[in-house]
Amino acid sequence: MISPPIQKDIVHCFAEEVTRSVLQEINNDVFALLVDESADVSDKEQMAVVFRFVDKDGIVKERFVGISHVKETSSLSLKNAIDSLF
């Protein structure tokens, strides 16, 4: 549990399960993908991705999907990062 590669594997498994759960909650319905980019403390660009959707009860929900480091913030670069995230 203290090995960084094992910790990354565990986090990756949890991320896949959370994403699968969110997709089941959306249930092939309409959703919005919110993408925000910013620079962290070390001036590396990063992108956060959130799903926004309306559930079966009519309640608007937002679910954080992930964060990814990007080399640049052009639209093509962000699109490629989103594609690789999913």
C-alpha cells in the first residue's frame, strides 16, 4: 500500500469505477461536458473535466470525472486530452 505504482493502480481502478457509475447514472441521456483549464503552482497546465446532467427526478447533477495535465491549451490539445481521458 505504500508503493507509488500500487497507489496509482488503486486510484486508476477507483477512477474507472466512478466513471462507470456516472455513465450508468446518465443512462444514455443528454449531458454536458464542462472543461476548465488552469495552471498549477509549478506553471503546468491542467484540465478538469465534469459531467453535468439531469437525473430521472429532474435534478441537475454535476460529477467530477478527472483532471489531466496538458502541454498547451489549444482546442485541439484539449480535445485530444479529453479523448485520452475516456
